Amino acid sequence: MGSSAEAGRVCSAVWVNLELREFHRGRLEKVDTGLMPELPEVEALALFLRQKLVGRVVARVDVSSISVLKTYDPPVTSLCGLQISDVARHGKFLDIDVDGLHLITHLARAGWLRWRESQPTTLLKPGGKGPISFRVHLDDGSGFDLTEAGTQKKLSVYVVRDPHDVPGIVRLGPDPLSPSFDVGQFRSILTDHGRTQLKGLLRDQSVIAGVGNAYSDEILHVAKLSPFKTAGSLDEAASQSLYDAMRQTLQNAVERSAGLPASELKDDKRAGMRVHGRKGQPCPECGDTVQEVSFADSALQYCPTCQTGGKPLADRRMSRLLK
Ligand SMILES: [Zn+2]
């Protein structure tokens, strides 16, 4: 074996091959089901929890998977006995304000929140194999669990004095639904990232907060733009239509999911998709067949007629590896 740098390269190659094999077996689609919570789902969760939590007192917190807890000061036990005053969203982060302390979570790809009117009082098994990683009990016996179904274990929980103590929140770009986020600001983002492909740009949390793999597919389909087009190549009309598509798609999804209980948000998200996760199905605009191509760590879906002048996109990762 050579240097550690070489070892690192060997490792990453193995990882790519494994992923490719998973892709051939159709497992990659299984992993990326389009159900990862993005801005609209986290917004709906915040709304749902605000109604349930504000005014309640945290009675007990159980942590069964210590790896999900990313902070130790203040300790998680310091939440006990404090009253919840608000629930907010930052990008895809959910922020529960517990009397000035903040319980913040990022659900990542396979995490979810399960609400219970009556929370079981039995202790969670530490390091247990079940999906429940974190459990909050409230003073009236209700509460919620943070669960993780994936093998990647990316669910994260933070207890902080200020939301900006969470590195992922400090790095967030502007919120696309903020009233101050106008088309001028969006155009300067496109100019600043001129060589970035639109699909990657929309998903980059440090550029625009809250959009992930599913809604970026949806936004690009509404705007009738290729996911591989670069940001700098858009003229004024195309920039405006991408901005409008982004605001409209996210706003519609927020309105549709607002008021739904946490348990119904995933199905609602899936039902609302036009192209994302719909490979092989007809495009709702033109009837052409929705296509799929690999992108970064997952796959994207698009309509060739609506978005790429009828031409299929080349699978760059696959063609590179087969050379
Ligand atoms: Zn179409």
C-alpha cells in the first residue's frame, strides 16, 4: 500500500463501484424514494408541531442512539422542565424553541418525526436496533419520536443556545420563500455560480436553503429547463421563469401540506410529484415518457420533450466509469 492519500482514492473508488452496482440492481431508486423531507415538508412539520407543542413543558428526553446527538453543551437534560415557546424552520432544519434553548433536528434522507398523543413511558433501549433514536415526552403524556429508517444514519439532533451554533444553519443560503428573496437576488446568484449546473445549484444548501433532490426536479420541469444547463447560460426570461417556477412549486407544496398531520406528509409529497420518482410514466404536460439519469449521489428525473429539446441526457457517471 502506498501513502494514505492513495488509500483514500482506493476507498472512494470502491464506494463508487458499489453504488453503481446498487444502481444496476435498482436499489438506488429504493434509497432515493423522493420522501426525504425538504422545505415544504419541514415547513408543514413546523406548523403541525407549533399547534401541538407551544405552551407544553418538556418532561423527559430519551436518547437511544447517541450518535444522532451532535452537541453536549448544554446537555440534553437541560431541556427538562422548560416550556416550549415556538417552532421554526431554517432550510431543512426544524427548530423547537424550548424557553430560549433550541432543540434542532435535521431529518436527512431517512429520518422522520412521529407524533403520539400518548407517548409510551417505558425506557428506550440504549443503542437499540429499532428506528427510534430520540424521544421527547411532554407534561401531558404526549410527545414525539425522531426515527431513522436508513442505513446511512444521518439524522442529527442539536441542543444549542442559538440556532447559529449549528454549522449547517450558519452556512444556509437565502430562503426561497422569504418575502425579501426577489428575482434580482436570484439573478445575482445565477451570475455568481455561472458554471454550475442548475440541478446542483438548486440543491446546494449554501446557495438556496431547503430545496433537495425531489423539488429541484419539479422546479426544473415547471421551468422547462435542462438540469444540466449552467446557471450562467440563462437569459433574463429564463432566469425569471426559473425564479417563478421555484417560488410557485414550493409555495404550492407548502399550501397543500399545511395542516396535514406528520404521518400523512410523505404520501402527500409523493402524490404531488410531476416527474420526480416517476421514471417511465407519462409527463403530465406533454405525455412523453419521464426519463432518469444519475446525478451526484442519486438519480434525477426529467421530461425530454419539455426540458431538453427531446434529447436524452447522457449518464455521465456511467460513461466515465465504463471508459
Ligand atoms: Zn413533458
